Amino acid sequence: MSETISTTNTAEASSQNVSHEVTLFAEPVFDIGKFTVTNALINTWAVVLVIIIASFVIRKKIAKIPRGIQNAFEIIIEGALNMADSVTGDRCKTEKIFPFAFSAFLFILLNNWLGLLPGIGSIGWLEGGHTFVPWFRGGTADLNTTLALALFAVVGSNLFGFVTVGIWRHTNKYLNFKALAEIPRKIRKEPTIIFVNPIKFFVGIIEIIGEVAKVASLSFRLFGNIFAGEVLLTSIAVIFAFVLPIPFMFLEVIVGIIQALIFAMLLLVYFTIASTVEEH
């Protein structure tokens, strides 16, 4: 009898010792040399694999007369192009920027939705016998992923600006040496230039700070919304695991679409501004 009680107490103690906390950082799963692979990175790789496979399948089924899934995708693409035109104001410019924006939209959308699938966050192993570590975690619920996406948007828009308007013109948006160089030549005709052009130069420096702020804004907005959604669903599931989480899951599906669309539209705006000459 005493042995039975002892065994029961041990089982209860071991079950109570197992814990899992929703962390801000992605948990490491395994290492490839010195490179640590996290559960969020595995999810991200899965999304990339899905996009690549879907691209090859759709490409093989493309026909001159669209039907079925091709017809549906063409309607989606045409609608997205028209929406992008409302930002760029030029179809020619849209065709240059659209592949980046739409690719980012698909990548973010699938990452947002993949984190909602059953098993994501609940399948894993025990580390040290008491800490539960999931094998998968939503990619955009990891700040590293959203930071990488934000850097792609900001750095990519500036590189796009260098290509479209030229290195000198685009650099002058931030370091306006042109405004300083004009002072000696125009000071006799326009004496006020000695006050106006230094202000133009310092405004450019403020633009550099704005570029850094864009990275922080993009990364934290996306991460905050998706991570908060995962915490909400986890909390609701702890309270009542059946039926109650379903409305919140539908809400997170909508949030996933909205956040992906916001990021893609902002990327369009950044690329469009970068491809516009400062005087315009």
C-alpha cells in the first residue's frame, strides 16, 4: 500500500514539474555546427518550401486559356496589381516593385497562418525532464524573423532608389551635400540660402533616423500582433480547450491577413518614395 502511494505521489510530482512558458524568444531545437536552428526557423523553412513547391506546380499548369486554379490566381494578381497602382500611381513602376511586395505578403501570411495549425506549439519534447520545448513556432512570432523582414524592406527600398534615381540623387535625400555646395554659388543672388540650405542638410540627417525608425516600427508591429495572438489563444485554451478558442482562431486568421497586407503596402510605399526624385 505504501509503495502504491509513493508511486502515485512521484507521478503527480513529475507531472507538476513539467512546465512550458510562452517566451519572447524562439527556443533552440538543434545545432548545425555553430548555427543554432530554432523552432521558429523550422516553421519559416516550411513556409519557404510550401511556396517553392506551389510555384512549380502552378507554373507547370499555366495555360493560355486560364481555368480553375489559374483563373483564381489571375484574378487575385490583377486585383493586387490594381491596389499597388493606387500607391505607385504608375503601372510600369508597379511591375518593378510588385514582385517584392507580393512575395513578402505571401511569406508573412503563410507564417501567420501556420502558427494557428493544430500541433504548432503543442508538439515537442521535454528538456531536462521538466521543461517542454515545442518543435514548431510561428515564424512571425519571433522577433528575429520580423526584424529580417523589416531590414529587407528598408535596405531593399534604398537599393531600389540607387538603381532607379541614381546613387548621387538618392544619397542627397539623406546627406544633402548638394544643398551645401549651392551656398557659395547662390549666396549673392539669394542671401537667405545661407539659412535655408543648412536646414535642408539637417532634414536629410533626420531622414536617416527615420529609416532606422522604420525598421523598429515594421518589426515590432508585426511581431507584437502575432505574438499577442498566440499568447491569447494559449490563455483561452488553458481556460477551456474546446469550442471557446474557435472564434478567437477566426479572429487571428483575419489579423494574419491584415498584418501581411499592412507590411506589403508599407513596403510598396517605401519603394515608391525611394524611386521618386527628391524635387518631385
